[in-house]
Amino acid sequence: METTKQMKALDERFYMPAFSREIAIVKGEGSKVWDADGKEYIDCVAGIAVCSTGHCHPDVVKAICDQARQLIHCSNLYYVPHQGDLAKKIVEVTGLHKAFFSNSGAEATDGALKLARVRTGKKKFVAFTHGFHGRTIGSLAVTHKPGIREPFEPLGLPVTFVDYGDLEGVKKAVDSDTAGIIVEPIQGEAGVIIPPDSFFKGIREICDKTGALMIVDEVQTGMGRTGKWMAIQHTKVSPDIITMAKGIASGFPMGALAAREGLEFKKSEHGSTFAGGPLACAAGVATLNVIEKILPEVAVKGERFRKGLAKFNPRVRGLMIGISVGDRCPEIQKKCAEQGVLVNCAADGNLRLVPPLVITDAEIDRVVKVLNGALG
Ligand code: PLP
């Protein structure tokens, strides 16, 4: 096995330097990971809200291995093993009508934008300040952060950005040519920003009046992360399209969108070589079955974090936790890693914790202790 030093040397010489990183993670089990030098960590990053069932959950490993022995790939020219099962499950957990798979969150965003355009016949989109929807050209066009969007302009989609939470701004931005309003129920990359339920009710009303589609991006917040299958379910608002990815297959690359009745791709309107392949769908079905069992515990675990971190005013929804710490974020992240806890800095000095949904009470207590030390 390579050491961290060896991995770093290869990375520096051969890999494009798009990331800043120090630690090499080589093994995981439950909420724990180990680096290439054998150091153990409690992982409150979880591949950024991806390893929902923990690292290498035995049910997920078995589903992937069993499927790999049968068939790794066949193409969407044929019916694909587990694809129908997973689509059924996604329809059930979203309350929508049909699903379609992608390989990532960004591709799910692109699919949702395409679906909105093709079914409404309209062109424009409304998105929100500090929102993040991916890095493909399409998904980047609705992603706000100027630093990651502007170097790649023009991006070819007419998008109006409105302040997150500003319903009056949405009203002004939407017109008769608006195909969709894309919104995160909680902004994750921005640092776990939770708007009031009335914001989503207002967007729904504006969509109903104008015929624009309400697209809710649950890539980070979905699949049980906030204590409900979808974070928008806390608000009782029913969107037209929901996108998801990250936690859907425990780390096997996969994304999906689901849409209400009447909104579907017709023949040849969309597709992908790899999306919804047998391994991804096997991992997805196993993941959703595990999440179904542990979902009621997620909110309880979130409250344990809230209580333990109360003096730092955390923003908590299930196991999605943000704490404003300002400039000290990188230093706190480093201190926690030294003490064996992985946390991550989202935008604007916000520390973000998105641990596996299987994190134990003892692990939460350890994280809380380390964070209290680092933050205090
Ligand atoms: N949408 C949201 C809300 C996200 O948080 C992300 C990634 O962080 C994406 C979309 C893009 O997903 P991916 O990185 O899988 O393309």
C-alpha cells in the first residue's frame, strides 16, 4: 500500500491541481476512515454527504459484488437489472411519478433543466445567490458563485439570480418565458443555510401562476440526510421536479431526477451510456433499503449534535449541520483532523458536518468534544 507521501508525489507530478488536499484516505468502515499512514478519523464529511450508509456497508458491498459477478454493464438499449426497482423506490420516496437516472448531481441538474425546457417550451431560468447545482456547462449556468462560474462564461442559458429567500425578487424575475425556478431546500455548499418554509410555499404559488416549473435540488439534502427522505418534505410543498445524487448509492457514482405526472422525457430526448447501470442501481436499491431502516434515527442524532454544540449556534436539520466560524474555518478543520475528526469548510466561513447517517451516539459525543475544543 502507498504512503501519503508517495500518493502526494504522484498527485503533484501527474494530476491537475484542481484540489487542495493533505490527507490520503485508503480505508473506511461505518463512520470511520483510515489514512494511508494508519491514522483513524471519525468522518463527518462522508465524501461530502455521499456515504449515507457509512463506508462499505455490508449490504451495499454485497449488492455491488453480487451484481458485478452477473453483469457490469449492458446499455440502456436493454432493460437493466435493478433499474426498475430503484426507479419505483425513488418514485415512492419523492411522491412524484417517474424517475430518470444520471451519473452525478450536475448531470441530474442538466436533465432537470432540459426537461423543464422541453415540456414547457420556455427558455429562461431563475436561480439563487449562493446556490450550487454542479459544474457542467448547464448546471454551472444556474450556479451562483462568481468565482467558479464567470471564468467559463458565456454559458448559454438565460438565468436570473435572486437573493435566496427573497420572494418579491422571484416574482419580479419570473416572466411568461420562464421554464423553471431551481432551488436548494437547504443551501449546502453555501454552508447549511435554512430558509423559512414560506419561501418554498411562495415559489410554488408563483410557479402555479406562471407555468414555470419548480425544480428542487436535493442532491445534497436528499436520501434521508435531513431526517426525511427529501428536505422539501419538511415544508409540505410538492415540487414539479426533484434532483438527487450524493447519498443515493453510498458512493457508487449515481444521480437521478424524479418528476410529477405529465413531465417525462420522450424517446431520444435524453440518455446516457452509463447512467442507471446495473452496478449503480444495485448499490442504490441496497442503500435505500438501509436508509429506510435508520431514517427515524436521523433527526434524533441531529438533536444530539445540536445539544452538544449549542453554544456555537449550529444550524441543524437532521445530520446536516452548519456553524459560522468566519476566517478560522481552515484552522479549525486542521485542528479537528489532528484530533481524528474530519469536518469541512463550506463557503463563507461555515463549518459543515454531514456524517454518515449510521454515525453512533458515542461517535457523535467524540466529535462534539473535539469540536468544542477546536471552536472554543
Ligand atoms: N447540487 C447540489 C446541491 C450539490 O451540493 C452538488 C454538489 O456538491 C451538485 C448539485 C453537483 O453534484 P455533483 O458533484 O455530483 O456533480
